[in-house]
Amino acid sequence: MFSPGMNVVSALYQRGRTLSESLAVLKAAVHCRGLCQPYVLPPLRLLSPPELEALRGEMLGLKLLNGA
């Protein structure tokens, strides 16, 4: 089974984002794995449904989701 390196995984949520944006995307990524809810506290911003689906698609492509 393919296992992406940590640089690839960290780029998934850090690429072109501020620290606060990265934290919200990281939380959403953990949510996609079924480990928590995607909610974040202000001043962080919850990902929109299209953003969440794009993230889920990237994670599927990297084989980071259970059953993928």
C-alpha cells in the first residue's frame, strides 16, 4: 500500500496558507479520517463544503482515507 511522505501530507494543509488557515484545514483533514468534527473556534474559519470536498479529493488521491 502506498504511504505518502510527511512532506506531502504537510503540504496538503500548509500549501499557500497562513498558520490559522492551515490549522482549520488540518482539523478538516482529521475530520475526513472520521476522528473528530470539522468545527474550529474563532478566529479560525470553518472550511466551506466545496473546500472540504476538494480536501477530501486530495486525500483520496494520496490514499489517506480509510478504505481508499
